Amino acid sequence: MPALTDHSLDSLADLLAAAGHKPEHARTVLASFLLNHGRLDAEQLPTVPKAVAALLRERLADRRSRVLVRSPSADGTVKLLVGLDAGGTVESVLMPTLVRPERAAGCVSSQIGCAMGCDFCASTKNAFERNLDAGEIVEQVLHLGREAAESGRRLATLVFMGMGEPMLNLPNVTEAIRRVSDRRLPGISRRMITVSTVGIVPGIDALADSGLNVHLAVSLHAPDDATRARIVPMNRRWDVASIVEATRRYWRTTGRVPVIEYTMLDGVNDSEEQAHLLARLLGGMRAHVNLIPYNAIGPGLSGVTYRPPPMPRMERFLQVLRDARFSAHFRITRGADVNAACGQLRLAVLGAEG
């Protein structure tokens, strides 16, 4: 049975009109649905005719997913394992913000599993299963919104940095963004939405041309092809230079300053020489470099076990970038006690089941 989350405002209006009802009721229905984080209570819709409420109950479920596991961290992070009626599970994460305690940031998945094969990421360990549809992505946002509300916060920021490669499911990702950021409804501003990619060049260009004007994060992880190909197999398809050039095009087209994600691995990509190479590679482009201390997952697909670098080496890497006048920071590690890195909770649950 389809759900309300499978509809945009316009498609729900079309459904009501086709059934002989006023299409403007769609806005009341979806506004109430979103404000209640995925629950539609007919008693809260006094201006909607009973026949409309009855039609919705007959034809549409509220949702097609449920929270299977809720893992709260001591630092306030909450990781959810969401079960989907169509099959499979995905992870979603809610993170408190440091500056505005009444707000929270959400991280959602775009695929079940991941085909990118990044050697240091847990999402790849159970391989790729399927793309999520737009409704399944929206439902993750609703689950996180309810989680935030129950802790007295509001979901204000959204990142597509969970399981999967968003650019390989771009039609559903962009449709989900349009639904949760529709200005006619309560939702999330597109200024507060970020889409991450391992470097799918056609996807970066398509997102730039979509008109959404959301933020872009590029998981670069190395400034040279030899190193990057060791840890990110997709580099054999699109090399570092082509990825950075696509990122420049996105910056010029949208005016959004891109984020360069760089997971730091001891003895792999953390040398001072590589820091200087990264600075030269990004030269002439405004970018924020987000240095991520590695969150250990055990052996990667190659069998290699990675470690985070010593802090002095990471601090020197950071200083080289700042000396080159780049905005650069260490990402604050969150949720390590609840398997908060991408794919870890799902991997743990699947491992326990199998």
C-alpha cells in the first residue's frame, strides 16, 4: 500500500482532485503530517472534510518503515536502524548541534548498502542491495524529526552522508529534497541540506544543474591518484583532477562553498607532503576542508586494518592547510559508543542475526 510519504504536495493535490475533492486540502494534510513527524490524525484536521480523511485512510498508509533499533550515545547522538516494508534496513543518525542546543542535524541514507568499495568504510562490507525510493528517504527524515522533537529539539540540518552513494540514486535523492524543503510546507531550508559524494562527476554536474542549490561535500580522502585508488576504488573511473574540476564547476554554478571530506588514515594519507599537495590541488577555489579522524571498523575489504594518525601528525596536516589560507577543521567525532560510523550499526545487527 502506498504511503503519504510517496507524495509531494502537487501529486497529493492531483490525487484529491481526481477523486472529486478540492486540491487545496493537500496542503493542510501534508502540513499536519510533517508537523507530527509522519503521523496523520484526522482529529487534527478540522478544516478537511471527513470524506477526504476517509479517502486518505483507504488509499494511503502513513508510512512504510519503522525504527528497529534505537542506539543513544553518551554525547547526545542517536543512531536509528530503520526497517523498510519493501525489504532491507538503513541507518539514520541524529546529532546535537554545539552552538544552538535547540537544533539538531540529521544524516540519512540513500541506498541499502554501498557499491563504492571504500576500504575503510563499514557500509561496503555487506555490499549493495538497492536504491531507496524518495518516500523511503523522506521517512528517515520524519523518524529523525520525531526523535529530535522528543528531546526538545528541532531537526534543522540534513546531510546525505549515510549509507550509499547519493549521486547513483540522484533522481530519488533530489525528489526527496524537494519534498522535505517545499517552501509551501513546514520543512528544512535548502541552505541547510548537504549532499555528499565519493566523486561521481556526472552526478556532481547534474546536481549543480538541478536548481536545488544545496551544499556539496566531496569525499576526497587523498590528493593523488595512487593513494586514492588504494582506498577508494571509484578513483579508477574518475581521477582526482576530474573530481576537483567538477567540484569547481559546482562552486561556480551555485556559489555554494564545497566541503572536502578527508578521512585521515595513519601512514596512508596523513603526511605533510600530502597536505601541501592537497592545498595545491584545491588552489584558486573556495573550499572548507573537513579532516575526519578515522573511526576504526576492523579490517577493510582488502584485509588491511587502518588506524587514526597520531594527533601531532594530524595537527601538522591541519596547519599546512590553514597556512595556505583554507578553512579547515577536524570533524568532531560523535557516537563512537553506538557504532555511529556509516554502516556500523547495520553491520553489527546483520552479523548478530547471521
